[in-house]
Amino acid sequence: MRTPLIAVLGGLLLVTATKAQSPPENTVPCVEGQTAQLAYGDHTSGCEIDFDLDIDFFTFEGATNDQIRIRLWAPEFNEFVEFRDPTNNPLAGCVSLGNAEPFHQVCVLPVSGIYTIRVSDIGFNAVLVSYLIQLDKMLPVPAWATGLPYDSPRIETIDPLIDMDDFQFKGRASTEVRIVVFNKSLDLQPRLWTIWFPSGGGQGTMGPWSCLGNGCFFVVDYTLPESGTFFLTFGDNDWMRTGDYQVSIQCLFGLCPTGYYIDSLVFTAPDTLEWDPTSDPTATYDVVRGDLTLLHSSIANFATSVTHCVSTGSPLPFASDLDPLDPGAGFFYLLRAVEAEIGVGSYDSASPSQLSTDKPRAPGPGDCQ
């Protein structure tokens, strides 16, 4: 995984972090008689319909226009899933009158606030039957979606059964890419469920976008319809299996990302940093400086450790930091690109405009705005 370049003064050491970080997939236990609080990325454990009139309650916080994805696996009963908005009104288009098969629903939230999910048996006559729920945000593209750089295969795990893995990559319109999925588990049947577009639409499953059995693979050649951040969703074909798989993306034709990453951030003078520009001649660059002592004491919280903006909106592949540096102190620098078609890169999330890790962060007070 490509990572942020961190230049450390005092020896001028150039450090690149290499550990990738997967999206949050937290387990929330169900306790009878208590409302379970979910966050995006959570799945449940120990959920049961305990008696014939039982109703289980879940809440989550959402924002206006969040496009959410709810999956429920209830093989032993006909689930009745209700969604209520913050004023307790039914959420339009979000209801399930189940038939004992995996339930999958994508809904758009009309307002910000606390939403409620109710789960029961459609006939109110099931007793001691188990189920699983997973809650995800689809759009806007969640910051935790795993970065998938070109030519850098990733191995991921489907677990629990209803798990779905989300990847993001950036590309330009009319570029042809190839997505390759290799199954590394005996029983898993990995499937590419959806390619989501930067504008919010999506392309659902077409053709042989899955395969069953260890060592099988499938290939999807796809021409990107627009420019920006794309979002891939993978899961088991039937939500009945768990296991490992490998996914990679290559560029076949068009504005491929050769020379597209920022690279080689170096000091060419005591107060001057230079880097190799991206292939977009319209790109501009932002550079921030942070304090290593703050970074260490905050356990690598870059948002609170960045102290000021060195340069912003410059078309030049170099910047000068003229603020005095304390002798013997440690500092780091982070760099991002802003491109006309792709948009604003990130200092430390997956983007072809930035050497990056998977770990995103909110903007800090010292960032270039």
C-alpha cells in the first residue's frame, strides 16, 4: 500500500509507513430487552427472536443524503424489518416482508439524526431463531473504504457470512481498467456486487462476476464512465460462506496512472522541498508541516499534529518553509495534489494523487483549507 511521505528533520530521514489498515468491522452483541446501537461498518452477534411476539430494536446515527446498506441473514424465520426516521415515521422504500432468505436493502436518509430498525418475525410465531445484521454507508464514499492502488493486489476476508468489503480507487473518464478477483478459499464464492460511480450511480452485477472454489478467478474489464473516486463492493454470492480472496486493479487503456502518483519528496536545500509532479499539468499542490512530538504523544493523530500550512494551491512541484525550526526538534511534512478532473487528493487516504495509507483523517486546524 502506498503511504504518506514523512520527511523528518534532524538527519533528514525519509520515512514511509507500510502497514495497511482495513475498514472498521466491529461486532455489536445483542442483549434481549436492550436497544443495540450500531455505527456504519458494524455487524451484530447473538441476535435472536426469543419468543413469538418478540421485537428487537437497533439505532444508528445518519446524515442527510447518506446512502446506507442494510443486510440481514435470517435463515430460520420470515423476517419483518422496519425502518423509522428520527421522528418515528416509516423510511420510504426501506421495509422488508421477508421470506427466510438474506435481506439486502439500500436506502437514502432524508434528514440527519437517530434512525431505528425493528426486527421481528412476520407471523410473530418464531421462537429462539438467530439472525445477523450488517450496517454500512455506501455514499458519500465512506472514508474507511480500503484503498486499492493500481497494480497492488489486496487480500481480504469475508467474515461474517453477510460481510461486504468496500474498496475505492480513482480514475479518469474513458480509461479502461481490469479488476481481477482470485479465490483463496475452498467454499467461498466471492462476487463483485457493484461498481459505484463518483456521481452516485452504480453498475450492478453483469456477467460472470463471481466464482466458486479455491483457485478460481474472474476478470472484469470496465471502461470508466466518468472521472473521480470509484467504489467497489464485494461479498459472498449467496451470503452463506466465509473465507479469503484477493483483488487487484490494472489500467489497460487511456490515461493510465503511470507517473500519476506524487513521488520522491526530498529536501534540495535546508528550507526547500521538491517532489515529482503528477501527470496532470493542471495539478496544484498543498504542503503541511507537523510536530513529531505531538504526533508521538497523540499516538499518530496527524490531524492534531499538523501545525501549519506551508504552501497551498501552488502549481510548482516545490515549496519553501521559511518559518524557523527549533534546533534538534522533529518535524514531518505531508503533501497532496489537487487535479481538475480527479479533485482534491488526501494527505493520507488512498488516492492516485497521493502516496497514502488506508487510514483517513478529518482535517486539522493546521491543514491547508
